[in-house]
Amino acid sequence: MTPRGYREEELVTNRASVLLSGGTEEERRTWAAAAARNFSHEGPLVEVRQTEQIGDALKRPRGVVFIPDVARISFAAQGLIVRCLQTQEERPKIVVGLSGGVEQARSKGNLREDLLYRLHLAQVDLTADGMRELIAQRRAVLAAEEAAREAEAERLAAEKAAQMKASGISVKNSRLRSKVAPRATSPKVTRR
């Protein structure tokens, strides 16, 4: 089967579910993370590694669900993916990874034909010329964005701590403590 349909650049940004073949698991994860960045307002990237997690992940109406290697999950779970693609109007973008090539998985019987049919217009071969370089660039962009998010979070935390300190509240061991002296307890009164 010769892949045709969407271009790789379109698949990163549109809602079409995708079959990623070849490459390392980290390269497939980077591709999925780059796609999830376009849908970050819908929630974080959800990675599914076990058959038992498929059903819950596919119930999400939005976001991106990433399966690193579809050959490692059961045929029944692959059937759930097919059913989701066929019937759910609102569904997440599903990024299905495959460690080897499509033909190799078909010949070994590790990939359902109906799943392959559903994804035949949305395939990306990560071993194609230039893909490793493109993935490396995307990984660098994602790392830079993550570093910027962490720096912003640290800046906001420091700002909040400074505001709390200015108002007389100190933060130690994740507990708020006032610098005001504690109230004196009233003596216990007993009746005779």
C-alpha cells in the first residue's frame, strides 16, 4: 500500500488521526508531542502503553492520545481504536505508533487491516529522508518551550512568595504560617 493523502506538515496540525511507522519510540513521542502542542488547550498529551488503558483514553472528547507501539496491544484494543475512529463524532486525535514498517506488521499479523484502512490517508514514515532532522528540530523547540514554561512558573512562584512575605506570611515546608504571635489559650474552667 502506497501512503497517500495528507502531507506530514498537515498531520501535525489538523485533527486527523495518524499512523507513525518506523523511527525510535522517542522520535514517535516527539512527533506526538509536537502535534499535541497544537491542541494544548484541550488537555495534555495522554500516552497509552497498555491494553487496559485504551478504553478510558478513547472516551476523551478532545486532546491527543498517543500509543507508542500498536503492535504491543491486543487485537481487541486495536478494535476499540477502529470503533472510535468509525463512530465517535467527538474524539481525540489518535497518534498510533508502530516500531517497524507497515508491511512488516501486516505480514506478522500485528496490525489489524481495518485499523490500517482507517489510517491509510494519514501515515507518516519516520524513516523517510529528512524526517530525523525534522524530529530533532521539533524536539529542540519543545525543549525550549518547556524551559520557558518552567522559568515562568518559577518566576510566578517567587513573585507570589514575595507578596506573601510582604503581607506577613512565611512559607515553610509547604505550610502557611503567620508571623503574628499565636493567640493565648484561655484557661480551662471547671465547676465544683
